Amino acid sequence: MEEIEIIKPDDWHVHFRDNEILKAVVPETTRHFARSIVMPNLVPPILNAKQAIEYKKRIEKAIPTTDNFEPLMTIYLTEETNKKKLKQAFKDEAVFAVKLYPAGATTNSDSGVKDIQKVMPVLEMMTEIGMPLLIHGEVTDKEIDIFDREKVFIDDKLNFICKELPDLKITLEHITTTEATQYVKEGNKNLAASITPHHLALNRNALFVGGIRPHNYCLPILKREMHRKALVEAATSGNPKFFLGTDTAPHLTKDKESACGCAGVFNATYCLSILAQLFDNENSLNNLENFISRNGAKHYNLKTNNETVLMIKSNETSIFREFLHIGNQKIKIFKPDFPVFWTISK
Ligand code: DOR
Ligand code: ZN
């Protein structure tokens, strides 16, 4: 049996949703992680400090008393976001970061940003106060092929923001392409990227294995194998610009297995075991702690956690539960197509 002890990890990108789903999914994250950045794409979205504070309270109520966990709240950027109020919300520590969704890019993003120029004054203010900007990096034009939307966003939008505001702290979230890894590596020192377990584990073939596979549908959509390999290289390299953001995104199976299935992979339950296996398969376990416990904290100017977790490699493959049950509904739990031998103990 092999064991490694590492600093307790953080998940820099989660969707907790609300109500019954929130109650069911929060413990799946708080069991292993110390902190998470919580996405604001509820219906209606989290637009101001008051809503963020109330949402945080609902999350805190769902944290098991045995878990030590801090949710870091975000605000959903719109073309109407009030600069002064946002500054105050950050100063009061009610809100940790701002999320930019290009309008229509993904689940509940209709009130996102259509014209980046319109939010530049807010981004300038954020640069001054050191407030991080989290970006869903995809253009939404119907004419652009869905597999090219991240690359076009980088060329047409991100590059503009980075040139105009080189000191703005930016996270390009859930990156999926070689171009994104390259841009981030060579970009401003304040620019970093998060990577999800499912984009590290799967390529786009996973969408069509003997039929359509709605549970592997997420946004940005899975890409070719060469892109997956570039992500694995970036994540396992130890480069401080890359860190874990699981983008765990629960949807009920009935909403995924539908004529118009929702985008999102619910991966919170086993993500750390899966990542340990991925790093092990690449002979890079020495860089796992950087990716899941150090690099993100450094990017966000936070201390690394004091606690540690123990990861254990057994001789037998882990058996994963298939679903998280919520009343008479269920959510499919992400499982990769390779065997996983690692488990996490507290
Ligand atoms: O697959 C995704 N699901 N990508 C996103 O950007 C949003 C998320 C969700 O909220 O379901
Ligand atoms: Zn997300």
C-alpha cells in the first residue's frame, strides 16, 4: 500500500445550486476541500452583496458539523453591475471575486456580458482594488464552431482585456485547449487557469461511445485528444499558473438525459481520487499537491491550508457509487474510463 500526505486541497470552481440540490451536494465538496469559490449562476443569479451573503448562509447551513469549510462568494457580472457597490462588497469581504459569463455561453448565463467595452470601468476598478476576475472563456456567436469558441474568445476578448489591464488578476476557467495552456503560460503574470478533472480525463470521443453520452456533455465542450494531453501536461508540470477548479455542476439525470440536455458534470464525490490516479498514471504524483493545494491559493494571495489529507493507494480498484439521490430524483456521479486505486482518508 502506498500513501501520500498532502496539504488539504481547495476547489476553486464549484456549482452548489440551491434548495434540495444544494443540501445534497455541499457535503460532497466539504468532505475533502477546505475552501471553494462558489459560482453565482443561480436562477436568478447572484448580483449583489446582499444576495451573496444570503446564499453563503444557505451553503453554511448545509455543511456537516464535522467539516471545516469556507465558501468564497462571487458576483455575476452584468453590464449593469454597480462599480461603487461592488467595491464596497469586496472591501466588506462579502464577495471574493467576479464571474464573467459571455451572455448565453452556458447554463443560466443569459444576463451575462454582451459587450466587454461596457464592463471595462468595472474591470478597471477591480484592478485597482485587487479583486479577481473569473472568466468563462468562450464566445457565443452561433457562426463560430463550438469546438473553436475558446480559442476565438482568447484571441478576440481575453487578449484585449489582458492588454488593457495587465495588472488585473484573471482566472481563465476550465480551460480545454492547447491554445489556452499556451496563452496562459506566456501571458501576464496575473493570468492563471483552472482545469477540471473531466477535461483531464476525457476527450471528445467520450461524447459518442456507441451512442450519445449526455453525462459527458459540459461547457466548454470536450476537445480532441491532443488538447486533453496539453491539459494533462499543464496540470502535472507543477507550473503555478494551473490549478484545480472542478466545475462540479450537478443536474438531475432527467435534465441531462433529455432532447436538450443540460451542460455539466457532477464530479465532487470522487474528484480527488481520480486526480491522484491521473497524476500517478503520468508519474507526476510529486506535483499533485501543487495542483490541488498550493497553486490556486498562491494565485488568489491566500495562505495554504494548515490541515493535511492522507491519500492511499490500494491494490484493488475503487467501486464508485453511481448516483447521488435526492428524494426520488438523482444526479449521476462522474467516473472516468480508467481504473482508480486511490482513496482519500481524513
Ligand atoms: O458544463 C458546465 N456546466 N459549464 C458551465 O460553464 C456551467 C455549468 C453549470 O452551471 O451547469
Ligand atoms: Zn462552472
